[in-house]
Amino acid sequence: MNIFSGFEGDYENSDAVLTKHSTDASVFKVRPQGVLYPRSVEDISLVVKTLHEKKKGGEDVSLSVRAGGTCMSGGSLHPGYILNLTRYMNKIEVNPEALTATVEMGAYFRDIEAEALKHGLMFASYPSSKMICGIGGMIGNNASGEQSLRHGATIDNVISLQVVLADGSLLHTTKVSLDKVNSSADKILVDLHAEFASRLAERLKGVRKTSSGYRLDRIVHDNMFDIAPLFVGAQGTLGIVTHAVLRLVPISTYTRLLLVSIDSLEALPAVLKTVLTHNPECVETFDVNTFKRAEQYLAEDASRIKFCFADETHALVLVELSEDTQEETDRVARQCVVDLEKLSVRVHYVDDQVLFASAWNVRRHSFSLMRDNNESGFRAVPCIEDSIVPLAVFDVFVGGLIEILARYNLSYAYHGHIGEGALRVIPIFDMRKEDVADTIISFTREVVSLLSRLGGNPSADHSDGIIRSPFLKEFYGEDMFDVFHTIKELFDPMHILNPYKKTGGTEENIRRWLDR
């Protein structure tokens, strides 16, 4: 039944639509109550106000927002209503002089990319799923990818936002000096920042990017207050972002790709530390298990890079370099080859654009290759795939992670944007086992504990969702978790907006929503 009188968009609750919106790229399945396709900000405000009144009347109602459905943490999945902005709210306006794009949250990244490309520009924090993900999900998860090494994550490239708050009112974010902060809510946030931001920043100082919890540490800078960073990575738990002004950067003109074959995961830290001395634009990897699947399902691309995989090869590292001229780029690339060869690894200097494209295509399909092609009963579970650690302890993390994987007797594959210390390890679980949910929870807790000891973070750019929210309190400590709870209560005291994420996550949610 459509309870949203005056809603001008489309309301759908057919079995096909609800089934489609029950899953994403995670391992969860949560059937929603209905799906709404708003035509305007006014439609979104009407929906939120309606649910606000229903909640005040004692009804158990809630709302999340969805775009491309590529979230690996179960970010939009929940049993209430879902807003899908992709049908109507997908306008894109690029201002090449200002190096900005103003976009609605239903726009797919591929369409933003196409418009920006006309002017030689890009939104640099795109993830590997860039051809199918939505900009709303990128902002909701604080996504980042191969270009983040130089240009930062989404939080570093959002200029301003328009947000529908939990009471249906509209917020336009803007930077103001601290002495001009007037609203009671903003003053509370400024006070929270003064008391707790340094503690949060200390917890995060070792990693270059994170999307776990709420980024209280980012709302005050140089005596200026800006609330926008609080919504980036919040997974729609604080408000529904409707529009964003994004910072664009010029696309690199001169590039060179190196393919580095390594024989063990333990060799990766030394390769990474060497490569980073040459200021690369991108550093990515995928392992032999991923490559073997590519041979079956991306046969043409895999055949082109097969020469990189000798019998003993464990993984391939992609190093993309870019400088102001091709001559300078090639000089840096050649020196990088010399330094890498001192490590007794095999380095392949790529000047063939077809080969260049094939290597990247396998990398960008790494997760789907592992997710979609396992033996019956087994499934790739993204639970620790978003791990990130300080580069100084990358080797310690790798060793500790291998030990945990071996103890649980898990096969795995890995890939990812390793330049910042992130490692996308995808363990494979036997979903036929009765206690598989408990095993996933126990395994994830051990890795989160390892990350905590090393000063890392459980979420670099996929956010917390269903899978990692239950571990936030033990990771950050009760005091900081209480601060996150205070922020949630400040924006959404009735817990209408995506209530099962961030401060609302439980282990029981993992158990009951695991799609076996």
C-alpha cells in the first residue's frame, strides 16, 4: 500500500522490484517494504515527513537510499522503504572553468565521467565498480579507488551538499567561520569537535583514508566549520543527500604502466615501499587466483597478460606513473624498474595501450571474478576486504592476516588499491555449514582486533554497513562510540534513516540477513 499521499514519483512493491532491492554486492539479503523513485527533492522531503509522522504515531518505519546497488557492506539493505534516485534524479552539470560538477544523487558515475571527459576532466575518487556504481553510493560510502593515491577519497573532493534531514527539512552545506556558527545543532557539533576530534584524529592518524564511523574530525579546519564531511561516508544514516558539488581534476596526459610479478604475499610490502618512492599515480594488485578466473571469464584480457604469470607467480602489481611530460614519465618509470629489480622481482615495462587496458580490465573486475565463480556452496564474503593499515606496518599486517586465514583454513583471493596500505582480501566461506555466520563474525573480529593493534582501520572506503557496524564500539572504544551515537541522535533521534548501520549494527543482523 502506498502511504505517501502527494508523492509524484513512482511507488513499486512488485515481487521483482523488491527482490532486486533485497541484495547488493554484499552477502546479505533483506527484503524491503517498498521502493520509491522520487522525481524531486520535494518528493524526498514528503516521504521523510510522512515517515516522521508515522514514527511519532508508534509505527515501526524506516528509510534508506540506494543508487547502483554495488555496496559490498550491505549499506542500503534494510526491511523498511528504499529510495532509488536513479530513475529521475540524475542531472549532471559540469563547469570546466570552475573545475566542478553539480550532480543529483541518482547519477551513475559512468555518466559523470562521460560529461567530465568532454573537458579533459575527471572526478578522481572513482572505485573499480565505476561503470555500474552511482555517485550517491560513492558519497554515502566515502568511496575511493585507483586515483586516490594522488587525489584523495570522495570526502576530499566534495565541495558542498544538499541534504534532506530526518524531519524533512532541507540543508545546504557551506563553510562558515566558527564565530558565525548559529544553529544549536551546529554548536553542539563544534563542541563535540573541540572535545573529541583530536582523540578521533589520533585513532585515524596512521591511515590515509577511512570511512568507518562518522568523520567528526573533518568538520572544523583553519577556524572554519563545514558540516559536509559528516554526511560523506555516513551511509544515509544522518540525512538523504540529494545534490553535490564535486571537485574535478585534469586527466593525466602522460602515463606509463609497470607490471610487477611477485612470488608471495610476503613480498608485497617491500615492492610497495619501493614503488612509493617514485610518486606513482596508481598502485593496484590482483593475485593468481583472480587471474585464473580471468582466464576463464575474461579470456582475451587474461591471454595478453599471461606472460606476467610464471608458475611461481603469486600476484601482479600494477604501477601507473605520470609526470608533466612523457619524457619525464619514462625517466621515472625506468628508475623505478631499476629499483624494483634489486628486489629480485620481475618487472614488465608496458608501452602497448591494448595490454595496458587488459591489465586494468582484469584488475577492475577482480571482485566480480571472485564473487561470481566459486564452487557450489562456497561464497566470497567481503567482510575484511576494506582493511587499511599504516604503510610502516603493512608487512606486519600481511603476516598477521596470513596467520589468521590459515588458522580458519580459508582460501582467499586479494586485490586492491594498495598504495595507501589497503588490502582487499576476500575470504571464501563454506555457506553450507550451519555455523558459517558465527565463523564469519569470529574471523572478522580477529582481523578487526589486529587492525586496532596496528593503528589501522576496518573500513578504508566501503563504510560499515551490516558487516562492520557491530565492531565499531570495540574498535573505537565506548567513549568514541558514544560520540557517534550522540551524532546519530542529533540528526535522527527517531532512528528513521537507515537505522541498522553505524551505531545500529548488531551481530544478530549479520546472522539473520546472511544470504546462504
